[in-house]
Amino acid sequence: MLPCHDDILFLTKQLVEIESIVNTAGEKEISQAIYTLVSSYPYFIENPGYIMKQQTIADEQERYNVMAFVKGTKKPSDKTIILMGHMDTVGTEDFNHLQEKACQPDELMEALKADDLPDAVKSHLRSGEYLFGRGVLDMKSGVASHLYLLKYYSEHPEELEGNLLVVVECDEEDSSHGILSALKELKLLREQHHFDYIAAINADFVSPRFDGDENRYIYKGTVGKLLPSFFITGAETHVGSCFEGIDPNFIAAELTKQISYNPELCNEAYGETTVPPVSLRQMDLKPAYTVQTALSAYVYYNFFIHSWSPRDVLLKLQEQAEIAFENALKEYKEKYKRFSKLSSQPYLEPQWEPRVFIYEELEKILIAEHGTLFVDHMAHFKNELLLDKSLDTRMFAARVVEEAWKWMSDRSPAIILFYSSLYSPRIEVTGKDKKEQRLISALEKAVATLQPDYSHPIVTRNFFPYISDMSFVAISDDEDGIQAVSRNNPGWGVKHFVDYQDIRDINVPVINIGPYGFDAHKQYERMEMKYSLEMVPNLTNLVIQDLLK
């Protein structure tokens, strides 16, 4: 085994001490620090063209990826393994009174001793086996592991057959500008150096799947993630005459009741099941207070997939939205009848019917009715909307749908379903080709070799369960699935665009061997040091050696 514990711990602390919160200047700072560090290694002083700092493409933020590679001399080969990991973190607000120490692990742990901690956190703190702090788990210890291996092989290229390429990317925690930009550079490096990318190894964090779970997981492939969104229109009325209209918030509430936590929307594949969708935002679109009900509401949901395509998800959610709409109208009528009886007022049967449109259906209706007049207007509207820098991709998409809806001749209540954010594709690594078979075999042998040196079970599973940049080095969807994303994102090509062909061009099987710990994105974020600082780099190294031999 490589004696790497102390080196990786030291480097982890160095990285954590640089506050690199996503969408802040810290991302730029940490990329420069990593670039400066790696550039100081003798190998890269001799080969300065083997390290680069790449600015992200079409990004409102100034930030950079760092990429570096070592060419082995044991047996020169085009075979190349990509090691990948992100340098950005989420914010530190959740650390509360200890926020200033969130990125100072030693000071933070000393201060935590005076706090009233949950039992498990207290036990881990006292054990001396865990390191606390923002980014120690997600995922600067994983980046440190990769940088250790890069340095090791830069000092021992004679032990390496083939090539090792490390990508440390920015912006994983928001929009994945980092890895999507890195794809361009990976393609260029392949042309310049004839690299044959045979596998990618990510080092994002792993955690227990449930209380009492002692397994340390390695993942083949990853979950996919969509953000299905719903623009809901009602019939506006004065609140003093509430049954003369229908509140879109009422329909939205029924929609969330139907979709959130619904096990019917869990996607099972290879014996593994996604968690159900849950609402990430629910709001109406009234600009200010009035005594009128809202004209429209907006809600979007997190949605994980293993085997379903983005097209499948649209069809399933269209059906769920129709059920929710029917239920909302049924309850509305029941309450209206009860009120009419109580108030001795006549009941007038509402004439609304459930209407659910997928965005591309709505667009076809409007183009058929208005032609180029509508198309030209919407193109101008989107370009004007771009000037509003306060709008993220999600609100941008909602405003586009809101504007398109104004062109409908029949504006009675309806739900419009669309995508409003990045699609992180699902990846299946099942042994369907020789590259996948070799990677799975190398992983299984590495685990078998090192398991006797570690007291907890190391278990492989098929889908990394969290969002990660793994999604952007391979793709399992067909063209119809990708078109379902592009055709149903109202901001596509203007506010939001992903060149999925870049992903297809790289298309390398990917696994995740990452640090183990608890409470990523929470105030007690911590990683177990033995597994994270010893097992992770050595498992990764065994896979590298096996694949390149």
C-alpha cells in the first residue's frame, strides 16, 4: 500500500482552508492555488505543457479548471485514465456561530468540543478518527487523493504504463460549467497526444444509506437528475368572490400532494431504486400584493432516474398532473357546493376541464395559430429577458412560458410541463462493452485485495445516488431522450445549453471511489480519515495499475 495518509491529510487541510464556495471569487483562488502547487512539481517544471488552467466557457462567473497529466514510461501506451473531482463547495451559513471556523478544521474541531452535539457527532469528534469542516468530505479529500497520485506518478513515471490525466473542475455544486468546459479540452488533448480514454474515476463523497449502515460504497455509473417544472394558470377573481375563479396555488398544492414523495415515481433498475421526487420550489407569480387571486403559479421538483429517459419522465408526470388537476377540480366543486348551501347562494357548475400541456405541445399549438409572428416575438422576448441578470435558468424558463401563454386563445386554467434546468444524465456501467468489462474487473480485484486491510465492508453498487460531474463523461440516453430535454426547456439555446455531443465524443465508463463520511452540505460535515486517506487512494491506484497493464 502507498503510505499516503499524512500527505493527503496535509493537502486536504490546505485545500479546505481556501474558502471556495461555488459562484464566488474563492473558486478562482483555489484553482490558482492548485495550479501553482502542481506546477512546482519537478515533472511539470520539465513539462510545462502537461498542466493547464482552463477558463470555463459561456459562464457568467470567472473561474477555471486545472488539468494535468503524466505520461508513463514503463510501457508507453495511448491508454489514459481520467481522475476527476471538483474544488468548489456549498456555502458555510449552516455553521451558524462557528461560520468563521468552517474552513479551519483544527480550530473548528476544538470549538465544537464546547457545543452540545448530537451523540453520533460527539462520538466521532472524540474518536480522533474524523476530520470536520466545509469541504473535507465533499470533496476536497477526494481531490487531495487524486493530486497525491498525480504527484506520485510524476515522480515515478517508470511505474506507469499509459497515462494519468487529472481534472479538477469548478462549479460542480451549481451548473457544471467546469466539467462541461473540460470536455472541450479533453477532446483537444486526445487529438494532440493520441490519448485513448479507457476509464474515469471520480472521488466524490459516499455516506451510509441508512442508520446503522456500516458499508463503504463504490459506485459504477450514476443516477440521472431532472428538474421538471410546472407553470399553472388559474382564473383570477377578487378574494371576496373567490368561487368566481380558481386560485392556481390551489391547483399547485394538489400537484405537489400528488408528486412529492410518490413511490410510483421511483425508478428501479438493477435492483436499485431512486428516491421519489420532492418539491424544491412552489410560488405564485404575482409581482406584488393585491386582493386578486394570482394569475399563475410555478413549482418544480427534483427527479432522479436510473433507467427512464427524460421523455419517459415527461409522460409519467403529464399523467400525474392530470390526476392532480382532476382532484383539485373535484375538491373545488365539493367546497363550492358546501359554501353555496351555507350562504344560501346559487351553485353554478364550473365549466373548466383538466388541461395539461407538455411545452413542445404548447409551442406547436401557438406556432400553428400565429406562425412567424409568435416565433419572432418569443425570440425577441428571450433576448430582452437575458438582460435581467437576476433570473437564473429556472426563473428564466418560467417567464418564457408565462409570455407564451399570453398568446393562447383559450386561457382557461391549465398546467404546462417543462424542464427548466440542467439535465445530469444517468450512466449505466454494466459490462456492455470491453471497456466496461475491464473497469468492473479491475474494481472487483482492487476491492478483494484491500478488503482484508479494512474493518468495514467495501461494497459496490450500480448508481452513485447524488448529483455529480460523473454525469458528463458518458451518456446512456438515446437521441430522443436528449431531444426531450432540449425541446422542452424554454431557455434552451439562449439562457441554457449543453452540447451533449461533447459527452458522446468522450463517452468513457466512470466509477466513483470517494471519501467516506457524514453530513455533506451540513454543519457537521466530516470524513473518516482511514478510509478516505488510505483506502481511497490505494483502491484507485490498484484500478489504475490493473487497467493500464
